Amino acid sequence: MYMSDDNKPIGWWLKEVDRLLEQSFEQVLSADGLNRRQWQLLNAARGDVPIATALAPFLSGGPAELESFAAPLAERGWLDGDRLTPEGAAALEQLTGKVEAQRRRVTNGIVDAEYLQTVDVLRRMAANLGHEAGNGSAV
């Protein structure tokens, strides 16, 4: 049975937007030989939270999966343990411009109030389903 876009439930849209976001950010980052998890890892490495903790919501394969994303960054000289090297910080700054441009494309035509309201609704839905505040990451 075909459902028009107007009749598709929120779960369908959440999965579709997630799929499209993953795909679009992979395309943006692939030009630099990176994937989205590596971008998230670089972002996490500039913070005070251990990388494994910051990326936990995005990983399902444990330490080996994290290492598979971190090792190429260390080989490039961008990562030293849980910290960015000066070269990594410079690369992150350059990549941030590309990611911010993609985020602007994703939110084109959406005013700040709509975006914030959407995030708030999703946050409350997650809380209704048992998500504990402060249990996620913003990388």
C-alpha cells in the first residue's frame, strides 16, 4: 500500500532524514578521505569528554569499531590518543567550513524557531521513551 507523504508517520520521516543526513555528510567528507564518524571523532577530540564516551551513541561495535575510525586519523598525524594534534586542529577547522555549509543546505528554508521547536519536540519524545537528559553527544 502506498502512503502519500502527508500520511507517513514521524518514525518514517526520522529514518528518512537520518538516512539522507548520513548520505549527504558522507559525500561532503569523502572528498577529504573521511567518513562522518571520523568527523565526529575529530570534533570529540577537541572536547573534555573521552572520545569513546562522546561517540558511544553512534557506535555499536565497541572498542574495535572506534579504533577502526581513529587509526587512520592517527596515521595522518591528526590524532594522538584522545586529543587533536596541531595538524588535526587545522584539518578540523578546514573541514568545519564544509560541514557548516552542508548544515546550511540541510536547514535551508527553516527558520531558527522552527528548528529549535523541532529539536525540542524530538527531545521530549525521547524523554517519553526513556532517554535520560545529558545522556547524548552533540558531535
